[in-house]
Amino acid sequence: MRMRIFTIISAVCLILANASAIAQDPNFSQFFVSPLTLNPALTGKFNGTFRVAGNYRDQWPAISNAFVTSTASFDMPILTGRISELDTWGVGVMAMTDRTANGILTTNTISVTTAYHKGLDENGLHQLGIGFQGTYSNKRLDGTKLHFENELDPFGGWSFPSGEAVDDQVVNVKYFDFSLGALYNGSTDGYNNFYLGLSAYHINKPQESFTGVYYTLNPRITAHAGGAIPLGDRSKTIYLSSLFSRQAAANNIVLGGAAGFNVNGDEENPTNFYAGLWTRFNNVNDAVIPYIGLEFGGFRLGASYDVNISSLKTASQSRGGIEISLIYINRPPEYKGIPCPRF
């Protein structure tokens, strides 16, 4: 009985996953601090010798831990001193875990990524980059986490009925995936910054199956743009950023910005405080997203919360999703860099 129901649920998962309204990759509200999930061309695009980044998102926790996503990444420029000082070649690696419905469906990925940024002018203030990413994915549908009436024991616990094999209720799907991206980054004076990026994930259209019937994972196309505008003595900066992505018929639009304040007055080793607000639209009005961040000693810690304004706010008890980000960039003393995207 359990296996029959599990097969039905697997088929439902297949149908839902193939429905264009929800066929989306995990998304971060703080997309600007999740570089390798946003655009492979952001690999190595920072001022420093290496970068470590981590992201954690818990979306709609009131609905049985609906979506919990976390990432960790490392990237760095290579061949410094052997290629033009106006160019940057970056390499990196990223791991991501996405748990749906309290772990009934879990996706684990490991990605290797590289990008080359070519200087377009003699000062290196304008660069054009191309990036590539290869990913190995493993999706696990775990029927042992599903409970039914015939498993309830007299003491209020759960147990498998006799004769049912646990291994038959776990389905694993594995595949390789490829992505690419491009990024233009520029500045007019070495202090302001503006950028435009394009990326395409799942360009090989990998296929997945939980029931023996295969469906195609649709490509995700993303355009993102933003800039930084220093004010006065550059102790304050306005940051703007935007994103548009489309996967099948599912659209995702995020618009907003933040103000940055240099609170210690040191341009070489600043302590910056950030406060901002973004709003997200997909196929409906979705959420407003307040954000605060603190940057010090190479670390940047950020926190945001999705305030749900969609039709799901009743089921989610108006609890959208909390998100935490942490980035560390190693920057030796007197390191001289060029303007790079920050939001």
C-alpha cells in the first residue's frame, strides 16, 4: 500500500516539477552576494587574492520547512603576473544543498567554474568577462519521510508495515549540467561602478525522472544589472541592483538598492554599514525584502527577510523567508584593485 501511494506521489512530484508555474531553481533574495549561482562570469571578479562565500535561506518555514537552501563557494584569480595586469582569470568551486518539504526531496550539487575578464582600456576600468560552469547534481526523493495512517502505532509513534523494503522507497536522480555567462563592468573615475550581466544555466537541458518517465529541466536565463554611486567625500554610497530571470514560463524580477556608510572613516580598511530594500515580483506580487549588512576586516555579513505579500501569505502565516550571507575576501595590505560589482 505504501509503495503504491509513494509511486503516486512520485508522479505528482514529476507533474509539479514540470509545471511551468513552479519550475524554478532555488533563488536567493541576496543574489548580489551569491555570485556563482547568479552568473559564472562573476568567478574571480573581486578585489583580493581569494573569496569564500556562504548563503543560507529558509523560505516559508511555517509550511513544513518548505524550502531550505544553503551554498558554500570558493574562487580566486590565477596566473596573476603571467597574464596582462588589466586581465583577470578566475577559477572556483561551489556546493549547494536544497531541501524541500522537510527533506522529502533533497538536491545536492557540486560545481566547477571559470571566467576570463579582459581589460578594455589602458586603466582597466572597463572589463568584459566570459564564464563557464560545469555541475554534477544528485536529487533524492525519500519516501521513508512520508507517513501514513497504517504506520501509526498505539503509542503515537511511526513504524513501517512488515514486508515493505525501505530501499524501494528512495529514488536518486543524477546528471551533469552546464552553464555560461557574460559580464560587462565599468567605471568613469575609479570610484563609481556599473555592470550588466547575462547568464544561462542548464543549457544542455538535462533530463530527470522519478518514475521512469523523463522530463527536461528548462534553461534558466538571467539578466542582472546595477551600480554604485559614491556621494560627497565617498563616506556614503548608493548601490542599485536588479535581476530578471525566466525559466519555462516562470518569471522572477527583483529591484532595489541599499545605502552604504563608512562608519570608521578609513578608505583603506573601511567598516561599512548597509541598509536597503528590494522587492520581488514573479508571476504575482511576491515580497518586499529589507536588508542590513556589516563589512569589516574583509568580512561582509548580511541578513534579509522576505515579507510575503502574495496570495500565499495566509498559508505561510505571512512568514516569507530569512536569509543570511557571509563573504570573506582576502585582501593584502596596499592591494590595488579596480572597481568591481558589490550589489
